[in-house]
Amino acid sequence: MTSLSIVIPVFNAENTISDLCRTLMKQLSTDYGLEIVLINDFSRDGSDAVCKELQAEFPETITYARLSRNFGEHNAVMAGLNQAQGDYVVIMDDDFQNPPEEVPKLLAELSKGYDVVYSQYPEKNDNIFRNLGSYLNGSMARVILHKPANLYLSSFKAMNRFLVNELISYKSPTPYLDAIILRITRNIGTVEVRHDKRVSGRSGYNLKKLTALWGDMIVSYSLIPLRLLAMLGIILTLLGVYSVGDMIIKNLLPTLSDPSELEELTSVSLFFRGFQLFATGILGEYVGRIYLRLNQEPQYIIREMLSAVSGHDTSGKDRHDT
């Protein structure tokens, strides 16, 4: 029997996570050796207690880990992938927007030999802000990550063990899962599934988190900003040569009116100081990422772990990956 791990990052999901896990077990445990990995990304509600009750009730199926602080969805998923043991691994949300009955569709497509299968939605049931963020994220990914234009980078996806093993070898403190996947493989499948409305709560993504995600994509996974900076430097250099040549010609031809010294000084000063600030900001981002890497900033820290099968509690023994 094929083993299957379902990785679910949990954030303020006390009203949904129990029903979701029970539904998954009911629909999948007959056909697969099922493991459910719950990663609590520092929820503020009663998710911790609910997840512990689930693990105690189903100790052979559910692995539960509680992170020491909120690391973000992608870091939480990486924590789950490091615990998942299945031949196939499915990543899904905790709010029933990814219907459990659609999981077999992903697995059927994955069995055709793909490394990863992304779900595609004929209709999305997110709010306008989240849809706009997804659109901008996809547009940036096409340019920066060379994502195929017809591929939607959904969070609901299935992958094989080869890809999971490659993903967990990545130890950066700022993982962007889809960028890493596109670095590893282009053997990608898609399948159309439903996207339901949230059963409870609201999305954990806000403008700050979306901006941070875009920043990670731009700075951590591409040299495009540096190349654009180099191109801008070339353009500014050419403009500078033109400006100097123009002033020389005007000085040689007294019939032409010369610009005032104040105008020359102000325009040149603003132009080049703006460029210097822009360059410093971009280079500072890269230096900052290097600093975090060298400083061994953790990708995640597990405060408490309840593993499937044994149900062994490792409370107080913080675990982290760098």
C-alpha cells in the first residue's frame, strides 16, 4: 500500500482542523497508509489543544508539532515536510477551501510520473485582496522564476518523495516553496479541482505578509534586481556622458544659453543621489540575506512534538533547522 502524508500548516483553525482531519482519515485511510502532519504556526486560539486531542485519539496517524513563534506559512510547511514519511506528500490548507475529496485527483495525476501536481481552480472563493495578491504574485513569478504562464502556484499540491527529499535539503531561513520547486524540477502536472469558501475565520495573509513574500521572491531567488541595477547604471552613465558633452558644446558656442549653475547642481545632485540610495537599498537586501544565512537564522523551531505511532512527547526540547 502506498504511504501518503498530508502536511497541514495550522493557524487559528480550532473550528476546522478536527473535522478536516477526520474527513481525510475517512476518505483516504482505506486506500493509503495515511499520515497527517499538523504544524501549529503559533496560533492564538485553541488550535493547540484541539490538535493535541486529535493526536491522542489517533496516535498512529497524526503527528503534531507546535512552533515556538509565528514563522509564516512556507516555513511551517517546510517543518511539516521534514516530518513527513510518505511516498506521496500533499500540502493543503486548514480551512476546508481545499476539499478533502479532491486529494485523490491530485494523487491520480501524480502517479503518471510527475514530481509535483498543482491544483488549478476554475473559480476561486477568496476575497478581492487575496485574489489581487495571487495575481501579482503569479505575474512576478513569471518574470523572476520563469514560471510557465498557464501554471497557477496554488498551495494545494501533491509531490513525490524525490521532490520532498530535495526540498528539505534547503535550509534558508526564508523559504519560498514554489520557487524552490521550480529550481528543482519542471516535471510538473496540473489538475482542476474545486476551491470552496472558508468554513471559518479569515485568511492569515495581509499586506505586510504578501509584501514580505514578494520581497523574498525578488531578492532570494533571482539576480534580476542586480541586472536591472547594472542596466540602470549603464543608462545613467550614458546620460552623464551626454550631459557633459552638452555642457561642453554650450560653453563653446556662446550663441546658446547656458543653464544656471544652480539648475545644473540641483538636477545632477538629485539624480545621482537617488540612484545611490536605490543601489544601496538593493545591495543592502542581498547583504542582509547573506547575514541571516551566516548568522544561522532558523528556518523554524519546534517547541513541542507529538509523533505518530509512538505519540512520544518531546516537550521542552526545542528543535530547529538552519
